[in-house]
Amino acid sequence: MILTDNQILEANKAGDILIDPFDEKQLQPATYDFRVGEKGATTSTKKLINIRETGFLLLNPGDFAIITVLEKLKLNLQYTGRFGLRSKYTRKGLIATTGPQIDPGYDGRLILGLTNLTPKSVSLPYKDDLVSVEFHKLEEKSSKPYSGAYQNKYDLGPEDIEIIVESDAMALSEVLTALSSVSQNVARLTNEMKFLKWSMPIIVGVGITIIGIIAALN
């Protein structure tokens, strides 16, 4: 059963679905919108960014990013969740590369992987609506809680950004930049070849004329 807005509100009050901070303005008809959190990192910057201080996280063309949501989430054993990126960001060309399942018993802060597939930069403002989470009530409680790597994780750690900060591989954003540079060089070379194509006969003609004049003088 997918919970409606009123059921999400009641489950939060009962402690079955704890969202901190909880804001009724984030409730949608059958989802709750989680917002851009304080920490993130991208393949173009290769460092941890404090989004609260900078005001936004910028994903350049081809960038892969990891980012935390603002809210903490705790589910009891009879609830699960599924999340998806807000449509306003999918329309801008972002895709979420993590999720979408949130298992019963989960306790932590969602950490998302995002990729910018467009040729334009996309900005994620601090506290902006980022993902919509729908909650499901199970027929009975799960026999055990979620116990994966992200249980009780509330912030980005070295293991989360290692692939971004320490990777020697060329990021997609760097590939796009390199391809753009190659394209510019090819265009410049093409223009130079066009110049030579029409100027070469003139140069040859002038050379022949000069040789003829020199020969006549001798």
C-alpha cells in the first residue's frame, strides 16, 4: 500500500516514518520531497563541497556527483520506500544512478549519485527539492532491518568520494572537454586548409611571375 500525504503525516507522528527535519510543506499527494543537503562532490572539482556555504552544487557537462539530502530518515520494520529524482531535474538532463529501494529498518541520510548528460551545467541549490520518496506499508513487519553499508550514515565519508577524488580515470566531463578541444582544433585546421586551397594558386602564380621576370632580366 502506497501512503497518501495524510498517512505519511500520521506515520511520522507515530514514529513509524521519522523524517528530520519534517516540514508539511514537503508533503505531496502520495510522496514526500527530500531536499538538497549540505555535502556533495563532483568529478570536475574532485573535492568535498560544503553546499550550505557555497549555496549550490554545480554539475558541469558530463559530471558525476554524489550528494546528501538534507533530511534524516528512519523506517520501522513494516515500512519501505522508493525514491526518484524530481522531474524538474530529469527534464534538465540529470539522472540518478543510485536507488531506488529504501529497505525496512533503514536509518540514515540518503546519498545520491547524479550524472549530468547534457552539454549545459546544472545547478543544485541548497535546500531545493531534489527527490520524491513514496512510502509503502508492508502486510507484516520484516524479520530483520536493513544492515547494508549505508545504515547509520548521515554524511559523506572518504569511502564515498574516493572514486571521485582519487580516481586516475578521465571523467566524462573531462572527455567532453577534450572532445570539444579536438573539435575546435579540427575546425581551425579545416579553415587553414581552406585558406591554403584558394591562396595556393595565387602564391604559385606570383612565384612563376617572379621567376619569369628574373629570367627576362638575365
